[in-house]
Amino acid sequence: MKPKTSIQKEVARLNARLPQISEAQKRYAFRHCFEPIGRRSADGRIVCTECGQSWQGGGALSETLCGARCPHCGTELKIENTRRRVFRETAYYGIMTTRKGYQVLRFFLVKANRRVGQPAAYHIYEVVSRWIAPDGRNVTLSRSRGIAFLYYDLWIEDSPMEVRRRNHRSYDILPACIYPRVRYIAELKRNGFTGDFHRIPPFDLFTAILSMPPYETLLKAGQIPMLHYMLQSSASISEYWDALKICLRHGYIIPDGAVWRDYIDTLRYLGKDTRNAAYVCPENLADAHDRAVAKRKARCERERLEEQRRTALAAESRYRELKAGFFGLSFTDGIISVRVLESVQEFFEEGEAMHHCVFGNEYYLKPDSLVLSATLDGKRIETVEVALSKLNVVQSRGACNADTEYHDRIIALVNSNMPLIRKRIYA
Ligand SMILES: [Zn+2]
């Protein structure tokens, strides 16, 4: 994209004038981004994947545990017992510098290609550079991203470094190593940065402490797990700031950001005072969290049961209002008996016994439906629905909605007793 705003134009101009990566910077990357490997084959011979030379190894166990030094090039090697012959790795490398008051983060992709019997081959090129002003405003330049299955192979090497309008997670790089000759703008030091990234992507850390005072405060107070969590999660720090201030005032270092946040959410649910140090600064966070969560669970369960009882009660009185006039109505042909369901509880039992939806679909609340249970020797066989407005059988269902051999007989029985139902309507 062509730079549009004045800051984008300025950064594009300055970026074009950055020096190429130096030989010393490259050498450092090749040596420190990867762990050099000594490949030991079954006969105990070790090949150095740095220089390609080999020698006969000694104590297998100590070499595997402690590594070995290559007698040819002096490289400290991690020993791997493997038949692999090719070792390919990629890593990100960072150079931290400053230009015209901007903090500049330059990220390079480093590729190592090491084959048994050959000296290692390395390749490096810049992929992303991020420019951060002292107030946190920033501009990102990068190479084009290709379509790739592997995150690392994302960058098209021969595309130009261009200003990017939108952020993308692939710009948020946590480099495997950073060139030790670093330069930082004074505002970062002023806002609490001492050179340690605490495993936070540098861009995230810098923009946060430059533009959002709560993050600066967390860093200065050594609240690293919390800072880490807040920057990685979608939580809004302002929602927790009152509780965090209590921790800061009491010198309480939160040991785990995610657990503490969930704990605070739980305290809120339980109606506890999240400005009270006794709650928000527990000596054992994990225990306090687990206790609070258990309480929340118990309360949820109580509330659920209460809710169920309330709706059932409400439905019960509603059902009584609608259908009390039909209670006690029953008839039989000598073999099959049919009777009106007289409570919501009976709907529930009918639905459970017959595995159909007479309860779930709330037939007890339908004004026009009269639901009756047909039984044989006291055993439920079908459930019958009569439309009161039309005085006909809408449906009669056996277990799992299947018809029984008594199906037609039940319908005939109900139809022949329709006058009894009609009488109740006009009673
Ligand atoms: Zn070597």
C-alpha cells in the first residue's frame, strides 16, 4: 500500500534509509537462533552439523545429557541419536534500534539448512519492521504474505517492504533471539522497560506501556503475569483496574493472570467486595479461586432448581385455571381406561414414561388441547390429545410416538365419549 498519512510517509522514508543487516549481525543470528546439533549414528560416530566434520564419540549417556564440543570447529553441540540426515529450521531474529525519535523493531527470518557431511548453510532476510512513536502510534512495514501452510514460510522474499494498513497476527513476532547491541528510546525506559520482554512480543509490550498508563503501572510494579495475561487476552483492563489498584497498594503480586481474573469474575458473581484486599489479594490464589468457583457452582445449581420450581408452579396454576373443569373425567370400555391428566407433574411423568414430548412441548399450556392418558391394566399405552374447539382427536401416541395395536380402539373410545367432554366445557 502507498503511505497515506504523514506518519506513514515519514516512516516509509526513514525505513528506506535503514542500513542493510551487517555481517556481525548475521553471524550472531546464525549462532544464536538455533541450537547446533551433533548427530550420532548407531556406531557412535558423531557428525557436527555446523562444519560437517565427524569423529568417534565417547560416553553416549553423558554426551546425550550434556552435549559435546566439536573437535574440528569448537561448536558446543546438542547430541541427537537419530538417522535423520537433514535438519531444517527457521526462526525469527530481532534488531532493536531507534530513528528520529521512533523505536524501530526489525524482524528477520533466519533459515538453517544442515545436512550430515556438509557445512551448515544459513539464509536471512528482513520480513517486518515496526516503528513506534513515543505516544504509541505506530506504522508497520512488511514483505507480502503468500499463501502458505506453514506460518514461517509466509513471507515472499523478493517482494518490497511496504506500509501495511491493517494489523495481522503474523506481524506480532516474538523473536527467538535479539541482537545484543540494542537501542531504545528514552520514553520506554521512563515507562518501566528495563530490557526484559518477559516473553511478550516486543511490539505489544512497547505500544502498551507507551500509550496506556495502566500497563506502564503493571510493568513498573513487577506485575508480570498480569501484564502478560492482559496483553494476550481480550479482557479489558479497565474492568479490573479497581481491584488491581488494591493489589498494587498492598504490594500483592498476582501469580497467575488468568486465574486471578476468573477469581475476580467469580467474586463479582457472588456479590463480594472486589475492593477488599482480603478478597482480591488471597495468600493462595489457586485455593481461593477453587473455593469461589465451587460456591458459584453451588449457587448456579440452586438458582436453576429454584427457576425450575417457579416455572413448574406457575404452569401448575395456569393448567388448573385452564383445565380444572375436566378433572376427574374418565371412561372405559371395560379393557382400556382413559382419564384426563390432572397436573403438570402428571404431564412430566407421562412424557418420561412414554418418551415423547407431551411435557417438553408444554401441552399443559395449550388452551385448546385436552390431554388424556389411555391405560391397560394400569399401564400407560397411548397419550391422547383432543381439540376442545372441534371435539375431535388430534393425535394419539404410544411410546416414542409409535402407534400401538390398541390405537384405533382408543380413538373410538374417546370419540364415543365426546359428549362427556362437551358436557364439561359447558358445565
Ligand atoms: Zn564442527
